[in-house]
Amino acid sequence: MSSAPSTGPFQPLKADDPTVVGGYRLAAVLGAGGMGKVYLSYTPGGRPLAIKVIRAEFSEDPEFRRRFQQEVRSAQRVQGLYTAPVIDSDTEGPQPWLATAYVPGPSLAHAVARHGGLPLRSVLLLTVGVAEALGVIHGAGIVHRDLKPANVLLADDGPRVIDFGIARAADTTALTGTGVSVGTPAFMSPEQAAVGTVTPATDVFALGQIAAYAAIGAPAFGDGPSHAVLYRIVHEDPDLSRLPDELRPLVTRCLSRDPADRPALADIIRMCHEISPEPLRQGEDWLPRAVAGSITERLRMPAPASTPPPRPNATPTPTQFSPGPQTPGNPHPYTPTGYAVAAAPTQTGPAAPGAPGPVPPGHWQQNTRPQGHSTPPPHHPSGFQQPGFPPSGFQQSGFQQPGWGQPGFQPVGPRPKRTGLIVGASVFAALLVLGLIGKFAPDDSDKSGKGDRATSSANGGSGGSGSEDKAREKPADPRPVSYEGIDVTANYALKLADNPPRPQEDDGSGVSYGKGDFYFYWDSLFGDERVGSANGKLVVLKNSQKGSLKVCRDETRFTEKIELDQLASGSQICVLSKAGHIAVVTYRGKAGPDDPSRYITIDLTVWRNAEEAQQS
């Protein structure tokens, strides 16, 4: 495995990169981002895969894992012609990962950075392809949330949208920063940048940005610091002066500040066909020749790295030597399971069965699973065969376990005499006899009232170490996280686990609002206004109380809803969710009578995982 620097699409694996993920042998690094690293690998049948391994920091967040599992399940339902389908995943292992089909093409970001803007026909074919992909993604109940040029790949037969919905999982973890949204600032929508509201119309805004970027060769709202770009997105109009006249009506509608004014995906596709002077058909000539050359470059894919030979005099693990293809010395070929991917042969040359010597042709060496990737893949139930182990019944058929006469296997030398073990066993036996004698001998210390401190502590006595054990058993309280000025729109709810908590229109019915930990309800017919929790309980604190974790834990006057007229500016509410999160909501007021929107404003302090979750 070379460590030389490379400027091509395939970077060599480094010392800190795994060589195998979920049974897939890695061949190269494709890229890295805020959520993890992407590697090139292959299926047993030789089809290339892109495997994204999530950063360990995210893996330690239980809420991220829960959301990531949900998003991967949703993504597996997306089977569009303009998406890279999810092939495999492991959301429960020490470091989660997912594998998608590899797309041999540059990203739109890479193509524009190297070659500039695209011609009109390419932009139109790009737009209709991405629009069709979004239709399939939205049909699976997913909002992409992070549609940007880096997530649009240019294949020889049209664009491919990747990483759909995965950003939502990261949006729940403290690693994204308090008050910071997941997404690329230059391609966010105004509502996403301002209050974090995300709907399918959010992706339409990003599609308009992508069309403009592809045609102009630069973001429509300019470059610069994130806060400056976000300000322009929310308050200023985009710079479309260099956009071709044919595209300006379409892009302008997509970039409307009001989500309701943005066109539907079907309308976008129709407008693109009306704009095009010739029928839009995807084909090998849809990209300029210079950009198409980048596709050819990405078709020269490296093979998986070969496994280093075992250390001298070291007993190999079962996965280092797996049964090879059918040969006279091995009548039982190894059948890949969909996870184990064979590497190139590491040794060649003849060898007599059971005799020392190199591995014969056809025997493939497979690396052990690196630490952090030891969870059995779904096709291998825990406790059953793992890649590299021979299937059950092989011994009866003449197959022998590695290290016990496998053809071509290099046996370990004679074991040294274990004198040290014999001496150690003798000492242990002597100590055991002395311990039994001591157990049945009279204990004078009990008569004098001076019990053994260690024994007393172990039995819950007042010894010093017993107190320390009790102190260690009590988990430390979580640190509070505070958010100010959250506007909760009428009939919206938020979840305390989200970071930052963003009010969203819930899919529940009535005033329960699904699984919302805190909601604001307004009945437009009768004028009723209240706050409540559908996933926990809450209580208004007295004026003499100051909201804290201890105060909320000690409270017993809980209810599920509170009328808004019971609250004044500064009123504090304890919220205890069934998931174990505790929060103090400070009510700051509601929208004025002349305000076209109906909302309340709150400050929020959250102690996540402060209690054990309740069984639902």
C-alpha cells in the first residue's frame, strides 16, 4: 500500500485507515467530509462500491445512531435512475457505515472548479435529472437537506444525487455546534438558514442554486464567510446577471424566498423541456468533452490492497487464511457472502499438503477485521460463520481448520515447553489451600471488633473504598445546553433530543402532535391556545422557584398541557420527556395581534439523557 501523495480521484490508504470494513476490502480513499470518510471497494462479483465510514465522534452519540439508522432504512427505499442506491450498511457497529453504488464521474463542484460553467444543454439535462432524483427521494419521505454541487455526481449517462437524508442524522448531535445547521451555507434556503425549517421546497431552492452554479460557474449568492452568505440568502436577491436569459425565469422561481412560490418538480422538468431547442435525452454526449475526460479517469480504479503476511512465529487468526477456489488440494471453493471481498494473491508456488511452504495458487489471504469494525454483518448472525471461516461440515468433507494441515499452510513451529505455566499452577494451588485454611480458622478480628476493612467495604460497610464505589456508581449529571429566542409556530412541535431543537410541523393529529416533547397548539376556530407535551409531562414553576435540573426532578405537580393565558413573560416550565431528557422552557411571549404569523417565543435549557428512558 503506497503512501505517496496523489492528486487523482483515488487517494492511497494511510496507516490510520482500515483495510476492511464490514467484510469489504478497501482499495482507495475517495474523499472525506464533516461526517466521515469515503472509500472505494468492490462486491464479490467485482462491482465497485463507495463505502462511507461515519466519524467516531458521531458514533458515540446515541441520538445520532437512532436517526442514522432511520435515514439509512429510508434511503434503501430510494431506487431512482438518478440516484446512487444504498447497497449495504451497518448502523449498529462500533463505527457505522453504509455502502452505495460507485459512480465513476466527477462531482459538479469538481467539474466546475476545473472547467468552469457548463453549456445550456448540459445544464438543462443536469436540472431535469436532479429534479427526477428529488421526486424519487421525496416520494420515500426524505428531504435531502444538503443538496449541493459536491453531492451531484456527473456520470456518462446523466447526473446522480448522493447522500440524501443522511445530513438529518448529524443535525441531532452536539458536534454540529449549538444553533448551527447541517448543510452547506451557500446552498441553503432562507427558511433553513433562518429558523431551520426543512420541507421538500427546501430542496427546490437548492436545485435552483445548482442550476445557476452549473451555468455561471459560481454560487448565485456569492462566496465568503458563512455568516455573510447566509445573510445574503435571507435578505438579498441572488446575482443572476451572468445567467443565460433562457434559464433566468426558471432559476428565479426556484430561488423564491417564500417556499409556496417555488415550482413543483414536475413543473421544473416541463420548463426545462420548453427551454431546450432540441429534445432532452440523456446520453454519452450530454457533457462537454473536457468534463467527460474526468469520467474516463475514474474508470481506472485500483484493486484492493493485498494483505501483509503474518508476523513470523505468530499464529494466524481464522480470517487471515480462508479456503481458496476449487483446486486438487481444496475441493470446497470459498463462496463469498456478499461481505468478504477477496484480495490479490500474496504468495505463489507449489506446496505439499500439510507441509511447510508458501500458499499455493488460488489461495487468497484475507485480513482480519480491524478494531472498530468487528460487528458481524447482517448476513452473518452472531455466533455463526464469519468471512474467512470454513462453512460447517468442511471437516467431515476432508477440509481442515487453518493451522491443522490445511494444504499449503505454513504451520507454526514446535511449541516451547511451558515451564512457567507449571510453576505458576503450583503456586496457585498452594495459595488456594492456604485460603481454605484461613476461611475455616477462627477470626479473632471479629471478636475484638476490628473487622477487615476490605471485607467490610465489599459488604456495604462504612469502609472508605465502599463509599468510593457508591460514588462511582452514581452517574454524573449531564451538562445543560441552552438556546435563546426559539420561535415555535402554532401547531408545531420540537424534540429535546434535536440539536438545535427546531420546531417542525408534526405528523400527528389533534393536539397531541405525534411524538413532540413540547408543542404550541392554536385552534383557529375557537381561539384556544396552549402548550403541552405528547411525549412526556410538564409543570409551571412557582415564582419563588428557579428552573434547574434538581428543581425539575423534585417536582410532582405534572400535567400534559397548559393554557397559554396561565403564562406570563418569564414563566418557566419544566419538561420531562419519556426519552429521559429534562428541560426548562422560559416563556418570552407570543406574536402580536398585527403579526401575520402565530407563534410563541421561548428560551430553552436542556439536560439530555438526565434520566433513564421510559418504556413505551
